[in-house]
Amino acid sequence: MKNAGKSNLQMVQANWEEIERKVREHHRKQLKVVAIIVGICVVMGISYYIFMQHKSYDDYRITSTADRSDTEATKFVDFNGNLLKYSNDGVSYVTVDNQIIWNQSYEMQNPIVAVRGQYVAFADTTGKQIYVMNTSGTQGKFKVTMPVMKMDVSANGSVAVLMEEDGTSYLSLYSKSGEQLAEGAIHVEKGGTPMDVALSDDGEKMVVSSLDIHDGSAKSTVTFYNFGAVGEEKVDHIVATYTYKDTVIPEIAYIGSNQVLAFSDQGVYTFSGGNVPKEGPKKLVEQEIKMVFHDNNYFGLVFASGKDEAKRNVVVYNMKCDEQTRFVTDFPFEEIQFLDNHEICLTSNSMAALYTMGGLEKFYYEFNEPLYHMMHIKGYRNYAFVVEGKTQQVRFRLFGSGKAGEK
């Protein structure tokens, strides 16, 4: 029992350098595995994104259907994620499920509409009544003194109105409640015949395009008005005027409060600057322009494609007039517009096509019933079709089944 009470344990000198080396090696292996997994996920994500961007759809699944009862004269406009349905006897603001948010009755022979931000305005080109609404409902209705030629609305609800009577054009600015904020006459012998009017988001700036043919040739003038402090000391609030010979400018648009697009038969002129707009880049073309369209980031021009009148060449530019994309289509579309996701939507009576900003055809379909409107709803493949008697929310099928429209 000589060794009783004594331990057999012995002190061992630890090799800490070796331990630390093995720990570092283990961490490196773990990091390598994580990096490989992350790399695979990134590659799969990029591959999926490229696949989705280049995927073309010709099939869809109906996710819900809402029945509607509209007249043949009903028209549809996107408005803050929902739909405006309007005709000669009134307007309704409805969800995609056709649930009424508000409605407003009126009597108009030829209603025109202007949308900006949270506001929308309606006027009758053969009458004198104007209605101003926002997403909550009617904010004002008032009569003007002369028949309305053109009209635009700002993001705060003020309305610019171009009127005409006895050969003289009149320009007026109204608050949403109908208070006249500014007015003036445009005499044809001095300023030409007004073609279009546009109002800035803040409601302080206005632009008018006019056409003068008194000397035997077409000459267009773009006139800028400022109803803020800058324009108070200017004659008739005019802060800038630009004239273009042998040019017709039938359409003009304010983008925000500081940029203007002027669409002419020669191409597109741009202007920028808050208080006193200056000429910016321009895109002049030799081909005949068939259609124009724009949103707040891009504008597009549609031309005939060579000698083939059945084909159309669509070219999209940014606000600096840099070309972004182009594509040729033989789809006989009657309307073209940007959707809220910047996709380019072409529609006719019973057909629809979508093109991406990469110029790829994303969707094409021929309906068995009249198509009145198409809009994008949240999600890459989610859309709504406004067809005769119903509104369908749909999701494009990733892989077609040959049974388009089936639930």
C-alpha cells in the first residue's frame, strides 16, 4: 500500500501553438464552406434573375375575378394602385376587386382627365364644368367662363385650364376649390394658337405650347409662366420663351416641378430648372413619329419600321435623351404606355403585349373578349386585366400549360 493516496495523473506540457494552428485551420475550412454556399446562392440568384428577365410568358392563371357592369363608353385609368372608371355620366374610384372607394356623378359630353400624384381632375371639352378629386373623394367642383380646350392638374390639386372663345384663347389657374389664382388672354395674332398646357407638381409653374402659321410656315413657341415670387415682377408672369421654326409641338408635359418634355413632329425637346427653365438635351429624328408616351423617368417614340407599315419600331430614352432600349414589333397595337414598373404595355381591342426595359417581349396574348385596360399589381408576375364585364387578377405561369386563364 506504498502508493496509496498518490495520484497517477501527470502534468503534460500543452503545445498551444499547435492548438491555435488547428483552430485557425478549422475556421478556414468553415469559412471556405460558407463562402462556397454563399457563392452557390449568389450564382443561383443571378441565374434565376437572368432567367426571369428573359422569360417570355403566353399563359396565365386567374387568381380572382370581380364582375363589373359598365357602359360601352367607360374608360379606365390607373390611379394610386387602383382604378378610375369614367364615362359621360360620372366617375368611380374602385379597387382591382371592383370595391367602390368613392364615386362622383356628372354630365359631360366629352370628358378629359388629368392625373398627378394624389389628385385627378375631370373637365368637359364642350362644357365649362371641372371636378377635382383625390384618393379620398371630391375636393372641388366649379364652372369656368368659357369652353375648355386643354386642362392639367398639379400634385396639390390646382388646375391649369386653356379655354377659347370667339377666336381668343384664355389661360387660367384655379385652386382645387375653384378660386381663380391667375388669368390672361393669348391673342392669336401675337402668340399663335395654343396647342397644350402643363402644370408643375407644386402648381406654381406652367408651360404652354403655341403654333403660329401667319407667315406661311409653322413656328412653335414654348412659353413658361411662374406664379410664385419669381414671376411677380415679370410681364404676364412669363419667365422664359423659346421658339422653333418649321416645328409643331402638339403635346407638352411637366415632369415633377423642374423638368419639361415638349413632343414635336421633329422629336423631343427638354427643359430643366425650377424658376427659369433652360433648354436641355433634345432628341431630333428624321422618321415620322407615330406615337409618344412617357412616365416620370422615361419617354418613348414609336416609328414605322422601314417600309413595312405593319411593323413598329419603339425606342425608349431617359430624361437626358440617352437611348435605353429599342425593339421592333408587328403587333398592331392601338395604345402604348409605361406601367408602374416601367414595363412597356401595348394593347389593342383584344390583344396585349409587354416588353421589358431590356427590349424583350415578356408577355403576349390574344383574348377572346374585348380588353379595355391592363395594369401591374404587386409582384413580378402579377397583373390585372380589365376585360368585358369583369376584372381579372392574374399571375403569369412560369411554365405554360396550354390552358391560359384557367384558375
